[in-house]
Amino acid sequence: MSAKDIKLDNNGDIDLSGDFKVTDSDEVHIEHIILSNQGYWFEHLLLGVGIINEVNGSTPAQQLKQNIRRNLVLDNYSVKLVE
């Protein structure tokens, strides 16, 4: 069963075109985990990849993939492959 949440528009804001809509939100949650830095989530301080800081950094691609996988597993996702 996938997670459900209020639908967001392309800018990440609540979709206000009519009534609130509920939609699958796994992709949005994964995007938020990858974009956020550690310490951003108050109840889960170790959650967050901070990909913006890593893109031009010296972190090897394999280590970055491991970090993404670890963070998704921390949030109870079943991860088979990170590409």
C-alpha cells in the first residue's frame, strides 16, 4: 500500500485548483528525502541526503548511491536498486 497525502503542484505547493485532492505520495516523499539535509526533519534528525550539496562535491557516485539507499531504508522504503 502506498502512502497518501494532499496533492502538490509542480512548485511543491498545495494544489488549490478546486477542492483538496489526495494522491499517492511516495515519489514526493522520496524527492523530499533526497533534497533535504540531515537535521531538517525534527523527529528524524539523521534523515536526509542533501543532494544539492553533493552534486558538485567530491563524494564518489557509489557512496552517494549508498547514502540515498540508507536514507530510503531509514524511512521504511524497500530499495532494490539506486541508479
